[in-house]
Amino acid sequence: MNYTIGYGKGSIQFSLPEGTDAHEINYDSESRGEEMDWIRQALENPIESPLLRELAKGKQSAVILISDASRLSPSYKFLPSLLEALREGGLSNAQIRIVVALGMHRKQTERELKQLVGEEIYQSIEVINHSALPEDCVHLGTTALGTPVEIFRPVVEAELRIATGNMEPHGLAGLSGGVKALMPGVSSQRSIQHNHSFSIKWKSQPGNPENPIRKDMEETLKFLPVQFLLNTIVNHRREILHAVGGDVLKAHRTLVEKAKQIFLVPIQKKYDAVIVSTGGHPKDMQLYQAVKTLQNASKVVKPGGRILLVAECKEMFGNGLFQYWVETVQDSSRIAEMMKEQFVLGAHKVSHIDEVLKQHEVYLYSEIPESTAELIGFKPVEDLQACVNQFSQYGSLAIMPFGALTFPVT
């Protein structure tokens, strides 16, 4: 049996020896109609909200929040429709600004900004990176759980705020999309760290948005309303499977069941080993993102079983604090204990890895140097096919070609 799986912006192949007991676990990536029909429907039939062009009337400025390059959100596909609605409402290009909601991800290069929005829009609309620095944010208040609400100044100063993004299961918020474009999307580092620190106290279930961490995020709207939401559900090819527009909270919730049907995959048993790919770019740009795939894969493996993670990780760690803690403290168990005393955004990924390593052996095929992989606690793989042959001898084997989007449930 031959497999071609995503690896970076390309793919890589391997074959399973004859007679291997293997089962493929995958999410539902099938297209569900014309992509732009979904966008038109979302904008013309918003959930508990006026039409966007009506919201734009009389406004002097608008900001559109979009996702960065580490996300699958196809901003370049739906931005023309959003901009058309804003112009119909009387706003000119000069009154509109697009902000890339980075959270604590790295800034996007000019080339990446052009790719996110498309060349034509980049030349006609101002597109900027969000900054999480305290001096670039405005303090608006504090949530009931003590999270400071500090938002990027250009977003605060805009009269009309539009959130966009993609919706898929999320380990912290239950589901991505909705208010996440605002918090953590365009919030300060202090705000993001305080909210994410609740992950030590509360564990969220991917697919379920009704959890304290997301509620804390959504409370941000009391301090700074977002007047319109456009969320999509896409597959690994960025094909739009569903879309919804309207009220930030209510529109978001209308897609919950559809997202669960697509991404949550029931499994009947656990396996001795799993070979998992993130699905390629952008989910394997860096280890910071690829850890989510590792967590998904761990749910299908028996305690003591083995995981082969195939993730290019051309940008290595993807977070400076993540790298610093691994290379300085080294012992992942010790890092996990330190995180219980004081949450450190970025370093929290080491705790996620430690939880997997306590149950499973993890092999890594990537561009990460062998020494670095070993410091993390992984077994580096040079020859993918040789490792696959080894895995085929362990007993029952699962293959997850799109591990970043496949959320196993028992």
C-alpha cells in the first residue's frame, strides 16, 4: 500500500509492507457546493445582524481582522465580497484597514501579507500586522476572571470592526473562529498570557465552545464590540465547505455542529502505533503548530504505543520562548512542573509534548536537527521508509494523513 502525505508545501511518499494491519483515520474533506455561494449566502442572510452594507452606512472607518499564514482561513477568497459590501455602505478604500490578527505568532512579511489578501487588495487597502506590545494596545478593562482587556490601538479606534477566520476544533477554546480574531487575535501579550493560563486549571474539549476559557475571551466583547463576523469552514485545500455571517457569538454557534460533523472522527479502538502527517503547509510550518497534530495522534494510540510524526517544521520551533525553555531547562517533566507554578506563553507547548511523551514514544521526521529533536524528547528519523517498515511490525497501525484537522473521539 502506497501513501502520499503532505510535507511542507509539497508531499512525501512511503509504502506499507504487504500484510500490514493498517487503518486510515481521516476527517470529512468533501466539498459541499460552490465556494462563493457560501460567502454570498453568509453576507446576504446574516444571523441576528443587519447586512454589512447597512452597518457601514455613516461610518468613517472600518477594520477587518484576518488570520495569519499559519491558519487555513482563505482571506483572499472572501475579502473582495467584504470590501464590496463596505463600499456599498459608503466607505472608501482609504477608510478601510486590514489587520492581521497574530495573537503571539510572528509578524508576516510583505510577501506573506500580499499572499494573505491578494495582490490587488494589497495595492489598494492598507494591510498591517497586529502588535501585542503594551504600548501599541489600549487598556479597556478587566474580565470577571481577571484578564486585562488590552486591544491593538487601530482596532479600538475603528468605528466598524469585522472579524473573520476559519472554524475548526481547538484544544484551548473548544473551537476556533468567532471572537478569537479579537482575543487573542489582536490583544496584548499580557491579555493573551492571562487568558491562556487558565489551561492549567481547565481542560477544554475540542469541538465544544462552552468552556470557561472561551467565555473569558468572549467577555472581551463587552468592552469592545465587534459588529460583524464572517467565519468559514475549509478543508486542507482551503476549499470553503461552509460559511456564516452576522452576530459574533450567535453566528459562530450556528456552525458548531457542522464543524463537529466534519472534524470529530469516532474511533472504535486504539492502535499499537500511528503514522501521522499534519497534512503539510501551513500546519507543519513549525513545531509550535505541529504539536496539535501530535496531540490528536496520541488519542488513537494505546498507552506505551508509538507515534511517527511527519512534519517539516522549516521554521523550527516557531516561538522563541518555546525554544529557550527546551534548550535551557531540557527536562520536559521539570518544565511541566514549572508551568504549574507560573504559566509562560510559548513554553506551554513543552507541557503539551510532555503529556504525550509520558504515554508514548514519539519519532519525528522533519527538518529539525537531530540534537534538537532529542532535547525535546523525540527520536529523530532520518530514513522515513525504514521507520515505516519498523512501525508496521508493532501490531495494529493507524495512518492519519491530515492529523491537524482530524480529531479522534471515543
